[in-house]
Amino acid sequence: MNYFIVFAGKGGTGKSTLAALTVRYLSENKAHSVLVVDADPNFCLPELLGVRVNETLASIRDHAMQNKPEGISLDEWLEIQINRIMAESQGFDLLVMGRPEGSGCYCAVNNILRRILQEISEQYRYIVVDNEAGMEHISRGIVNKIDFLFIVSSPSKTSMQAATRINNLVNEVGIMPKNKALIINQAFNEVEEDELTKQFGKIRYVFFDENLRKLSERGESIFSLSHTSETLKNFYAILEDAIG
């Protein structure tokens, strides 16, 4: 049995940082079967995880038809290409989805990719997905289940409103998460938000951390963050409670 841990939120909330911290948490707890999927078009998980990525799923999809050799099916060719671009690191594998498609029709290719990705995910115990705010990959069925959904917001009113819209979109898509939480990231204090509490239940807080800000400015990976970091300690406690 595998578990999908999905992050969503508008840009600038730090959701990719929390997704990267989840990968670090799983790695440190010897969860050796971890697939990381960066499904945000503005992907930054490779840098946060200290992994170099040269190609994305979008780039191989764009050239799938032109470069396919004779005598091999499109299904087989795409599976070979996905395995080729999979970045392997210590404790996890990383796959970057890339930008949304352009003006061409990718329906047939997307259907094949959806099936292949679902088959690949069955080989892993944990799948950590950094999604975009529009939840495109979930609405298209590329992510077909969610065990833990973390909707990430900053303390600003507009960011919290965006979190509410994402939550409504998840409900409209019809893939109901087994567990869901709103995380107010980069917080300085807890806030009273009755409407958010009605939607999400208990609100989780990850407090601002100067050390994390400096690490980000230096462009270092999340594995360089000290265990004394307030963000790390806050979020590890949330993960321990959610995932165990």
C-alpha cells in the first residue's frame, strides 16, 4: 500500500519548502521507497533537494511523437523516457512534470502518461507531490488519490482566501483526501479565523525562521537546515502527528 502526500497553495507560501522538508523527514526515518513529483510549473524542488534535473515530463511529451523509433509502441517509448529522466538520489527519486502544454493536443499522450505514472507510483511506499494552486494534475486524474493533503497559506488575508478556493476546488474535483490540513506557514503568531476552522478543522502553524530565510538566500538544499530550526521542529511535529 502506498501513500500520496500532496501539497497545494499559491506561490510564495513556502509549500515547496514544506514538501522538501517532508522528503527529508521520510529520508531520515528510513522510508527508502519515496517518489517525489514536482507538479508545479514553476518547479523549485530540485534546488531545494540539491538535485540536478535536465529534462522534465513536459519536454519528453512534447517530442514523444517526433522521436519515437519504429517498431516500438508509444506506451513503451514514454515509459523508457520517464525512467531515463527520473533523478535518483539518496533516499528518494524525483520526477519533474514541467510547464503546462502548449497549443498542441496532448490528450492521447496525457492518457498514456497518466497510466504510466500510476503504475510507477505503485513501486513506492510514499509519493510526495508538490502541486500548483490550480490543482491541474489532480483535476486531470494524474494524481488519482490523496492520503494527506496539506494546503499551505501565508498569514496574509489574500493567501488564506486562496487556500479556501483551493479547498473548494478539491471538493469539486471529487477526490476526497483521507486527511486534510491547512498550514499557516511563515507565521509570527496564531490567528482567529472561524471560517477557516469550519472548513479545515484544526489549523496548523509553522512559524517564521530566520535560519531558513538565510538558507534560501544562499540557495542551499533543505538538507543543510539545522535540526534546531524552528520551522523544521514545527513541521516535523505536524508530520509525526499526520504520518507517524
